[in-house]
Amino acid sequence: MRLPLAIGLGLLTLLVESGHTSARPNPGKSAVVIVSGGGSVTPFTTPTQACKRGLAAGNTATALRTALLAKGKRVYTAPAGMPWGSVSEPDPQSFGAFGDCPPALPEHLTIMTLGDIDASGEKLARFLNHLHDTEKITQVDLVGHSNGGLYSRAATRILRQTKSALSIRSITMLGTPNNGSVPGSFTWGEFNLADCKSNSFCETFNTGWVQFAANYDLGLNRENTFKYLDGKGVATAAPSGSWGWNAAQAGYLNGIPITLMAGNYFSDNAGDPRMWPYDGITSRYSAWAEGVTDAVIPHRTCWQGPLTHSIFVSDKISAPWQTSLTWNTAALDRVNQAIDEADIALTKPNRQGCSDKPS
């Protein structure tokens, strides 16, 4: 049964603040950083400080943070907002609202979630260096939801290019549009209504997204496409020598185990396999980075479940929040497993679970 919004918010806040989630994580030089995606608003939180009203760490990170704290992890959430500036507390009546939070960090440490992927990656890299300087953290496991996975990839490149003293131990991505999002591709003509195969959610959400992007997008939607990320459109063969964003990241994930998690809540066996199944935003094809070579992601492990992209999508279809990648118990356990196994992951075969058979 789906919890009413107010009860769900209050319950999670109580769990986080009451000590039921291992409020005293193990000390050390390692930490987990949760990175939210496009259009999100996420406050900065620490292992012991979070928002006291509403969702303790915003609608993307709250359940992830709660679950990982309960496993003894040292968890921070990267501040993210829109359009520019520090994170502001949203309207208390808005979806996934939060309030009475730790002091907001300045703009130069805050991801702007409607714009360029690399610019957001640069903000994230600055934030991670800030944790190194202020919290003495030297090693991070990144958990990126949606475009947060792309921001994590970009930040990892920047940290390596600048020879940062902080290193990335692992990256776990949930519903990350590594080859583009369905709404982004729909907006720019790479998918169309016929590709929705008469699915009402697909038709309604994506036609509405076109108007949303026209009013609010500041560059991200154009980059959430095959053309930008892969250097080609859906129906166009790649030119000799790919020139997309993915190809430009080659070499920067070497030695870092990557876990790719996909939701396949919406499915149509007759649909374009680059779109179906998908979680309402990101296809399994894209979440598993099927169009990304091993030169770019040298070692990957894949997972999938019958889940939506987020509690926002679940709410749109009147489904329980447990149906979302960021809230589902099995998905959260898999994130924790990826972090626990990060030191041995590279000794295991590449592409485990990366087939069309359910996990």
C-alpha cells in the first residue's frame, strides 16, 4: 500500500534523525557521496546532519542515505539545485519538500542541474575536493542517480586531469542516461510518438516534457541525446571514429569498478530496444551503457529490476514509492553491495549481469 506523502516524509525523517540508521558511521578516510540528477534539488547533508523537516536529503537521496547509513557507511549528499546559486529550501507544499537543513554550501560547490554535464561535473569535483580539505576524505564511492551518474563520470575525469589528492574508488549509477534519456531523445526527434507503442504514460509524459524543456531547460536536455553523447542519431550510423561525449571520456574510468542499475518498469517487446524497456526516463540500453565501449567503461557490472526512475515517476502513475530505483529495498541493497565489493570488483569477470535476462 502506498504511504500518503506526509506520512512517508515524516517516517523517513524520524528514521534518519532518531539514530535507527547508524548515526555514528565508522570513522576513516573513505566516504560515500550521493549525486542527484537533472532537475533535482538536493541539500548538502553529512553523516550526522540532515534536514529536520520533510525529506531529510531531498527526494533523490533520502532513502539512499538512510539505507547506507544503516549499513555503517559515511554518507554525504552533494548539493544540487536550479538554476544557479546555493540550494534554497523548496515550497513546503512541493513534491519531496525539505526544510531546516544544514547550512547551504556556496554556489561554486553546488551542481546546477539544468545545464551542461561537464559544468556540473566541475562543480561536483570542487565539492569533492572540499570534502578532502575539510573532512580529510581521500577516497570516495560515488552513487549517481540519473544524470548524477554522468556528473560523476565528468568529475572523475576532472579529478584525474588535475591530479587531485582525492581518488574515486567506485561509481554506482542508477538509471543514468549514458546514451541519452528518452525525454531528451523525444524532444530532439530521435524518438517519436510511434516509438511509445501506444503506452499512455510514454505519450503523455514525453509530449509534456517538450514544453517543460522549452520553458526551463538550460542545456541539459540537448545533451541527453544520442547525438551529443554518442556522436550520432538513433537512425544514423556512427562516423568513422566516434566524436561524442562518451568517446571523449576514454581512459578516465580505468581501474574504477562501475555498477550500472536499470529499471524496466515499462516494457514492450516490439519496441525499439534502445528505448524499451525503460524506467520512465532512461532505457535499460542507456542505463547499462550498451552504446558505450569498454575503452570508456572498462569494467562494468549490471543489475535491473521492475522499477521506475524515481519516486516522482512512481507518483505520476500512482504506484508505491517502493517501485522506484531510489527507494526500492532490493535496489538499495544492491548499491550497498557495490560499495562493499569495490575493492574486489575488478578481480571478477567484466559485464556480469549485462544481458537481457532478469537479475
